[in-house]
Amino acid sequence: MAKNKPSYVCTECGADYSRWLGQCNECKSWNTISEFRQPKVSNKQQRYVGYAGQTEAQVQTLDTIDLAELPRFSAGFAEFDRVLGGGIVPGSAILIGGEPGAGKSTLLLQTMCALSEQMSALYVTGEESLQQVAMRAKRLGLTAEKLKLLSETSVENICHIAEKEQPKIMVIDSIQVMHMADIQSAPGSVSQVREAAAFLTRFAKQNHVAMILVGHVTKDGALAGPKVLEHCIDCSIMLEGSTDSRYRTLRGNKNRFGAVNELGVFAMTGTGLKEVKNPSAIFLTRSEEQTPGSIVMVLWEGTRPLLVEIQALVDHSALGNPRRVAVGAEQNRLAMLLAILNRHGGLQMNDQDVFVNVVGGVKVSETSVDLALMLALVSSFRDKALPQDLVVFGEVGLSGEIRPVPSGQERINEAAKHGFKRAIVPFANMPKDRIEGMEVIGVKKISDALEVI
């Protein structure tokens, strides 16, 4: 009988190799390649051959597929439903990750206790005992009479028990501790995580069970395990927030049933996570005194605008190499904006320390922050406070031009709802109709914006 020849897989990008290498040729990561043995397919697994839920392949046209068979159901949190694209889809596989202590288990236990009142729900824990889960539910004041609990790490046993219980939704906490008997490696290895996630995903789609998998993260903040783990699931979301912060943000990184980069905001309380229905209000708790370097910008997160305060501090540096520190914003973009200010704004900050902070722990990745960040830098550099009722957004090009951003009208309307009286926006984002109570100033170049303030 021929031996099952092993292959070697990179845990970062999922690239396959015939032999072990110290560095991955695809993602250039070191010491990320480990051995992977293809498991043998047993008779018990033969009925899970169809990956997407069908054991017999059938050709159909799009107009003949009945969409009414898979109606969404609410997770019990409007913010959670928003990130998922409108609710949970039966048969979908959802992966939720986050730092230790972020509140993943708390959020899922609250969700499962609420759903157990309406449907059959099964919570599988592999890291905690049943007593620990029950203690948490009691501390949070949850009604858990109908929620079914299971302490198991064998994927085969979990699926066998789930076939008898027939739940509509399952939680696997966590995928890194699950193992399969046919794979000769420790739980948490590349092969175990890869095959366990694929097996559970097949089970979810064939039985129309919504499956929520909890994933660990690495020290860099990325999901632990092979990259193929994020490819095989339908939705990948991250629960972010430091342990010393009251607020948690739930962000969608991948979603086959809705918009990506959708953001949900929760507040951690003594009775668990509470959703924040107006996130802009918690990020705009500004001081009554006008301070230089502080300004409000309008972000676009998923399908809604979000008002966030950004602060900048420019101070003379006593070091030969001035520091550039950005918390919540991209540091490379900060360096680019400083160069644009030097070239097209006539402001030299080569000998200044520059510190940037996005209030509330929000991480900004879109380009609409450019204009607000530049005006905050100028305000701190000149020691001149900006008006409290001013809101700014816009993208800045390398030649100093102000470029438009998507959903400009919706951003301005959101700022007007929160009482802002003035707005500096790209000229191409100027509203066609006048907004009552708000003065909108359109600018084309960075020099025009500097003259306004």
C-alpha cells in the first residue's frame, strides 16, 4: 500500500510545497511552513462529500433557484445584523475573531440565549467547562433554560450529536481546539484547523445549520491558522477593542451576503454587551473649550456615515530624527500628507514631532480623512483652534488637489443632523440644494482650504 505523501503548507498564505522551506516564496514569511498530511476519507465522511451542501451535482439556471428557502433571521442585536448584512443566513459559516478578552464568547452567549427562545440552538465549547459557561450566563443575567450546551473537541462527535439534536444555529468555541481523528497532528495545527473548518462548513451547508466559528488571533492581530480558513467560510468578522476601553467595534472583513467593512459598535457593561445605535454621539464627546489640532471628520463605514474626532499635536523635536506617531491612522499616509503640506502648502515640519490620534479607538483606513488630518496638523502647528461646529472630509492628491469621496451628500446630511454649522468638502461633493442651517464650502486645492481656516 502506497504511503500518503505529505505536503507542506504556509500558515500565512496557504501556499503548498513539496518540501519544507525556511521562507515562503509567495508571502516571504519566515518559519511559517509546516507539514500537512491529506487525511483518508472514512465511510463516516462519505456523506459529506458535497462541499456546498449538495451530494449530487445538478445544473440549474439562476432564475429557477428558489431564494425563499433561506430566509434570514435576526441575531438579536441590530448592530450584529448590520455587520452580517441583514441577519443570519441558514447554512452559512461565520468566523468571528478578536483579541483575548474582547468579548467574543460574551457576545455569542447573549446571542445564543436570545435565539434559543425561538429555535433550537447548540453551543459547543472546547475551551471552557459547562460550569464556566453557566456561571457566565448567570453573571450576565441571561435566560438559558432552552440553550443546549456541549463540551466536546472531536469534530466527528459534534456533527454526530448535532444530527440528533437538529439545531438551527451552532457555535463552535473555538476552531483552534477542534480535532479530527484521521489527522495525525496536534489540535491547532495547519492540517487540523484546515480540515476541521472544511468538515464543519460542509455539515452546515448540507443541514442548513448556521455555524458560527470562534477563531484566535496572532500577536499581529490576524486570524490564526491557514489563510484557507478565511476562504472556506462565508463571513469573517473581527471584534476589536482594548480591555481598558468600554466600547467594542465589530467589523466585517468578508461577507458573501452583504457589504464588507460594515461596522457595529457595542458597549461593554456589567450585564454584557449593549449595542450603540448612534455611534457618532459617543465619538463626539469633545471638551467645551476650543483646542488647537482638534477637528471632526465624516467617515463612511459600510452603509452609513460616522462622525469621528481626530487630534494632531505638532511640537518642536529635540531629537535629530523627529518622531511620526499615528494611532488609528496609517503612518505612511501621515508621512505623505506632511510632504504635500511642505510642497504645496508652504509649511515645513521637518524638525517637528508629529502625533496623530483618532478618538474612541477607531481605525481609519479610507482616504476621506486626508483633508481633516491636514487641517488638524496646520491648526496645531499654528496654535490656532478650529471652530467647534466645523466638519471636514476629502481626499488629497499628491499635486495638492482635493479629490471627491463617495457618498458626499450623505456625509453632509449626517453632520447637519448632529448640529454642525460649517463644512469644508471637495468642490465636486458640493450639494446641489442648499442645506438649511449649514454653510458648505467647496475647495479644489489645499491652498484654498488653508485660506478658509
